[in-house]
Amino acid sequence: GAVVSQHPSWVICKSGTSVKIECRSLDFQATTMFWYRQFPKQSLMLMATSNEGSKATYEQGVEKDKFLINHASLTLSTLTVTSAHPEDSSFYICSAGPGPGPYEQYFGPGTRLTVT
Amino acid sequence: DAKTTQPTSMDCAEGRAANLPCNHSTISGNEYVYWYRQIHSQGPQYIIHGLKNNETNEMASLIITEDRKSSTLILPHATLRDTAVYYCIVYNTDKLIFGTGTRLQVFP
């Protein structure tokens, strides 16, 4: 299947700083990518839809000014957690698919963020 | 998107078939049934999907009832590496909305 990578795989940052997470589709182009967050022992929660060349669409309750999404090319989307706080510590996962829906999405390995 | 109901957890002996049920009684005609699984601390992995007909691939089989209100994912010969949380999702838009899934434990 298609490959999606994320970088970094884990990151520790101090409270108040910003952290950028990259999501790349390695062998296909993706006009749309998705960002999820997962807390321990919970399911994945969709945060936002990242659209190449346009603004991201955020799910209800997700602060767009805190979670900045940039989808600058057909193979790269970035999620920046601004002014991170300990409650932002979580497992962040991106996904992408090779075509318009419905289609199987391929998920990255995830990024574990710990804010101290 | 239609809501799904799955058992919280299931056990299966290694080498036996694992049958994971999913209820989606409010599914509409153009919504697909998708299955993903998530092994601990990894990103979810696509398994299989279907609309009306039963489907089979190298990983699993998907049986969808004639009224499409429920489905069963079958892992024909479960291994220890199949221990994971399995998610049944129905959708026809671009977004995958995950429920709580079924935690499958395969034991020796």
C-alpha cells in the first residue's frame, strides 16, 4: 500500500513553545490530508482536514489558531502546535489517500508530543 | 455518517478464525463499510472495505448482510501479530470518523 511518513516520531517541548509536525505522502500525491489526535486508551479524534493550496477545515471544538495547518504541496502537510501546554500532550496522526473519496486512507506512524 | 456499534473486546486463539461483528443499522445506500486496525502506538492500518458484496483480500474477508445493517470482518487464521484495536467505519465523504472499536486479543 501507499506510504505516509511523519516527522518527528516523538518530541518533547517546554510549555509555551511551538512544535511543528510534518506529514508526507511518499509515493502518491494527496490533495487532502487529515490530522487526528489520540489520547491514551481513547480512539482517534479528527482535528482537521488539510487542503492543498487552501485553508484547512477544522472540526468543531478544535482551535484553528492553536493548531496551524499548512498544506503547501501535494505531498506535504504540516501541523504546528502553537504555545503548547501540557494538556496538548498527545499522539498526533496524519492520513492521506491517493484519490477522491471514498477511498482507503493511509496513516502515518504518528508523532508523540510531550509538553513539560 | 452512519454510526457503528462494535463489541468492546474479543479474544481469539492463535490459528483460529477471528470474527469481528459490526452493527450499522442506519447505513445509507451510498455509504461504504471500511475496516481499519491499530496496533499499539502505531498509525491505523487499512484492512478492507465494501459496499454491498462480500470482499476478500490477503488480510481478511468482509461479509456484509443483505440488508447492509451489519457486517463481519473475518481474519481466517489469527496470529499474535493480529492483536490490535479494530475499527469498523461507514462513510461516503472524505472523512473517516473513528468509533471506539473492538480490542482483539489473540492468545497462544
